[in-house]
Amino acid sequence: MTDACLGGPINNVIKNIRYLGVTELITKSSMEKARIKQEIAEAENRKAILIAEAGDRIALMLTATMRTFIAIGPAAFIFKIFMWDKVIGSIVGCTGDTQLKPECQVYITDPLDSNLWWVVIAVISFYLAYDIAARIRR
């Protein structure tokens, strides 16, 4: 399998390695050359890891499964707020001040503490950042 057919992140690492190689040739300072060689070594290691993951279906499945499990909690919470509390709750007449109606208590979501809100924000932000990066890459 060639590097060119692996696509995406691996191609970005390869481009970075090439750029660093050209930069190393142009650079005069020995300290700068040592720093660039270190960056090239790190990029080569990253490339090797990405290639190994791309060739290992178990690693790909494990990564996808872990990402799914991490996203389930925030996704379920957001789904509950929007679909259950707002949409279905408003269909059955539980909008506005529902404290007086005991049957509407099921359409009120318990508040999250600030730490859990940061988890929800982080998951959604990374999802959106990945989506935006994928669109820019095309």
C-alpha cells in the first residue's frame, strides 16, 4: 500500500515531512537544523502509527467504538432536551410554567453541573471542528 492511497491525515503528515526536509536544507543554523530533525522524527513516528492503524481493522473498530461510547452520553442528553422536553413536551401541552402541572414533570430535564456541561460542549465542539476540517480538506 503506498502512502498516496492512504489519504487524509497520512498525506498531511507526509506533506509536513517534505516541508520540514526542504526547510532543513535551507536552514543555516545547526540548532535550527537539530530542531527540524527532531520534528521530522516525530512526524515519521506519527506517519508510522497512522499507517499501522489504517492496516489494522481491529484498531479501527476499537477507535470507532470508543468514539461512539464517548459521544453517547452528550448526544442522549441533547436529544432528551430537544426532542423529549421541547418537542414532545410542547405537543402534550407542557410548555411555559410547568411547575403547577404534575404530569409535566416528566418533561423537565435535571440540570447538569458545570463539569458535565463542559463535557457536552467539548464533544460537540470536536465533532463540529472535525466536520469543518473535513469540508475544508475537500
